[in-house]
Amino acid sequence: MTARRGLPDDFHDMNAETHRNHRLARSLAWPVACAIAIVIALSAGAAFWWREIRPIQRHLATYHRLEDAVVALADRCPKDVPLEKWDCALGWTWNGLGNCLTMPCFLLDAHDKEERFQHFADELEVRLRSPVDVETIDWIWDEIERLSNNGKRYSDDFRPVRNGQLKEPDGTLGWPGRKSAFVSSAHSTVFHKAGCASAAKIPWRDRIDYGTREMAIESGKRPCAECRP
């Protein structure tokens, strides 16, 4: 009988090395796959933030500049304008900004809509460096009409300046810093009595005031279940 010849030693060494490499590859497969998945997720998250979140943050930053400008007007009532009329005009202007320009989707569709919105804030801040008057309020409403997809309709209904004159206060709305009957948040569908505990938690920037219950309901708000306005 012929004896079987054994395999060369270097073959056994190569086979053992191959098995070690396979085991190493299997041990690294899961961590590598996890690392790749994390990189993909982070890349997707960064892309989503850049495409969706960052534009909203930039828009809100500009919107807050407009709010600050209107707040600054509260203490700059022209000498020839009764404070009640000025308060009423600012109240409606405050609401106009909140209802027409709060979010990017409220702007008229145009490739440069955010640039135009930022220019509005820039120009308003420049105007505030000079004496203000009724024309200042009128110009703000011109811009609301020009920029918002709902601006023209809202201006037709609630613009406080007609033919260069402020409308007479009718008790429905005043400046929120001085008086209000019902309040809501720009980010909520609920409105409250001014003295409601939930109303006290609304940040100043987000606060929308209503002179009557009907006004709040007509704007799409529903009554608070706690204070039942």
C-alpha cells in the first residue's frame, strides 16, 4: 500500500492564516456596518437641518426683529396722535405680523422671498432711527401686503390706517403691553382669558391679543378648556 503524502507545512500555515482573517473580518463587520450607518444618519441629519430647519431658524430670527421693532414703537407715539389710536394701530399691526409672516410658508412664493423678508426688517430698523408717525404704520402694512400670501386679505379686513388716518378705537383690540381681553400663542390653536394661568406662560414674542372672543374664534382659535373664555 502506498503511503499518503502529507500536505506541505506552508499550506497549513496559509490555511490557518485564512481562517484568522475570516474571523477578524466577521468580528469587524458589525462595528464597521454600525459606523457606516452612523455616518449616513449624521449626513442625512445635517442635510435635513440645512435644508429644512436652518431656513426656519433664519426666518424666525428675522420675524423677531420685526416684533422688537413694533414693541419699540409702543413708546414712540407721535404727539399729534391720541395714545388710544396709536395703541389700537400697534395692536392690529402686531396681529398682522403674527397672522401673516410668522412662518416661511406664509410668504408669497418667490425665489428671493426670504431676502425680501429680511430687507423688510432691515428697512424698518432704519426707519426707527428717525421720527415715526402714521406713515410708518401704513408702510408696515404695505410690506405685509407685499410679502404675505394672506397679506392683502388680512389688510383689507384689519388695516388700522385708511387714507392716512388711524381708525378710531372700537374696544376690540389695543396694544398687548397695556390691555387685552383674550390672548393666545402664535404657535397654539387655543386662546385664553387674559388672566388664565396658561396665558401667563405664553412668551412675550409669541403672544397674540384679541379684544373680543369672536375675534379669536374668527382667527381659527378654540377656547381654552380651563378658563373657558
